[in-house]
Amino acid sequence: MALMLKNARLIDPQIGLDEVADILIRDGKIVEVGTNLTMEKGVERDLAGKIVTPGLVDMHVHFRDPGQEQKEDIASGSRAAAHGGFTAVCTMPNTSPVVDDAVAVEYVKARAAAVGKCRVVVAGACSKDLKGEVLSDMGDMYAHGAPVFTDDGHGIQDAGMMRRVMDYANQFDTVVMAHCQDDSLVADGQVNEGVASTRLGMVGWPAEGEELEIARDIALCRLTGCPLHIQHITTKRGLDLVAAAKAEGLPVTCEVTPHHMFLTEDAITAEYQTALKVNPPLRTAEDAAALIEGLANGTIDAIVTDHAPHTDWEKDREFELAPFGMTGLETSLSLVLTHLVRAGVIDYGRMVEAMAVAPREILRQEPVKIEAGSVADLTVIDPEAAWTVEVGDFCSKANNSGFIGAELVGRATDVYVGGYATMEDGKIVE
């Protein structure tokens, strides 16, 4: 059946599109884009006052499936993704068991096909069991559809091992995504080392624990030629390293989360809010400002959530005992719209580049454009929708968000994956 989206503002920086027009969709593809389009038979939706963009992609999420489905599973995680406006996500391999062979990749793909509300791209582990000692079955996983590799959650500690990973990955058209964390410096760190750790009386997590591995992995990128993607960057100095690598012409990209841009170490008070315990930790106001500037000037390529759901009982423990991580799929778009787009820091085109275009490029996925012939993966946004973040509004199984109570403006209302609606008028389509 045909679908017509009428009278929306269409924004796609890939083709220089920013105008009010119609989109005709048939058999999962965009057939025509123009004004005053008509069709003989099908469903027509008037989207006047709304914005349509290429479908958003979150290239860094944790769905906890297999092994920890009580926190999140592929069904609930993909519902949360669609609710947040995403047409695709990339799941991290630090599940239980770890996604370190083709069987695990096929499991995630099969579950996503059966119960998912968005496309699911599977990242494979670099090393067996994420131990950083023995190479995983990277070639086999790549052959079964894992386009990128990471030991996210741990980071590869040994430089020689990281070099072997990058040499091996370089045989394919793939990217190594690096969780940059020097365990010998980070140790039992809980919050950013400095004012926050002193004020809270907690073990500090120095910025250098991240920056040293960023520098190391950039050097290994130079040595091997393997494309490198720095995950969840948090510091100004780390960003300076990435900027220098890009200026040198190295194939280095990086990502940032909303919580590292819009929250700082100062947000953690004597109440010790465990929702704000994240890995890497919230940094200084200077770091956050540098990240926002880096996103605006293009040094940062992608916005991700690092969606990390946990059960209530895990997060309701003492700060030192609670796990790291914050949910983010259902607040990310609205936070960016509120604090960056409406504030005039970036425009809609830059937002689309960071949340739809660059993630697909880095993940080696087919481009999605608002033009005839493209797959119809689309996100519809109401830029004036005012709402307050509340626990009961989440589709995720978890509610460990650091933005509960935040008043935001702008929200996804509809999501189309291959021309089929997974969310309409703010409700997940069953």
C-alpha cells in the first residue's frame, strides 16, 4: 500500500533539502518528493507544522540481550528507540554471553527481526569475552553481518593487542570503535577526579585515564591505517587529540552523548544520585562546553546515547556499589532540540548530520536520503511539542535517566522503517 506524507518541512543536508513538500512512499521506498503530490490509493497523513528527516540512528546502545533481559531486551529496547525517534541502533557486544562469534551475531539479528521496532546493527567484540587477550572471531562475525567491532565497557588495555585488532579489522571495510579507558589510572574511580571527587569524598576518575588511550589509539590508527572511532568522548583535551588527528588526515571519528554535553560533575550532589553515575564520568563545565563546540564545528561526528539500562534495585544501592550507566534513547532527540537547535548552537541540518548521516557512514550502512529511490526510513518531529520527562513515559524497562523532571521542547511523533510505521502520533504501533 502506498503512503503519502503531506505538507511537512523536509530536511536533508545530504542533498541540500530544506523545504515544505510531500513524500510518496511505496513498497518501502520513496517514490517521489514534491509539492501537491497525489495518489490513487493508499494512506495519506497531513504533517503540516512537523519536520521529516532521514531516520535517526543511535550507534551506541546496550540492549542487554542475551543474558540480562531483566534490564532490557531487544523488544523493549527497540520500542524505546522508536519512541525516541530512532529508525536504527547499533547494539554493543558486552552481553552475557559476549557477542564474540557468528552464532551470537545471528541470535541478535534473529531476535531483532522477530520482535524489533527498529533496525538493529550488531557490533562484534574485538576480543574473546572482552578480556583483551585473544582475538574474537572477527572475520566470521563480519561475514555474518557485524560491520564494526568494539570491546565497549572495558577497553583493550594492551597496546600490542589493540594493534593486532586493528591490523585484522583493516582486512575488511570495517571500523574499530574504542572505549578509551586506562584501567591502571582509572582503577576504582567513581566520579571525575578533582573538585567532584574531593567534594563527595569518592575515588576520582582522572581525565587522563581516557586521554592517554585516545592518544595511544590514534597512534595505532596512524600505524595500521585502520579506521578508528572514539566512543563517548568526554574531555576537552581528548577532543583536541581527535581534532589534530583529523587535521593530519587520519581516519578518526568520534561520538558524544547528551549527558556529557548537558550535565556536569556539579550535578552530583550530596544525595549521591546513582542515575548520574556513568562511564566515563560526568566531567567539568569546561569539558562540556568544549564538547558542544566540537559538535557545532564538526570535530565530533555523531551524537549517541550509550543507552545503559539497569534495574531499580541495582541503581538503588550505595553510589560505590551501583553500576555505571544511564538510559537515553527516549530523551536524546528532545535534549538536542531543546539545548542546541532551539538555542541556536546548531541548526537542524547539523543535527541530522550528527544523528542520521554520520552514524550510517561510520557503521557502513546504506545512506538514507529524502529522495526518490531511497529506503523510506524516516523520523517525524514536532518541533513545538513541550513535555516533561517522567518515569511513566518510558518504553524502556529501565528508568535510570539523569533527566527525570527536565522540561523539554521538541519530540519525535512518528517513525517509519522501510515505509512501515513503528510509531504514529507518539504511540508505538503494535
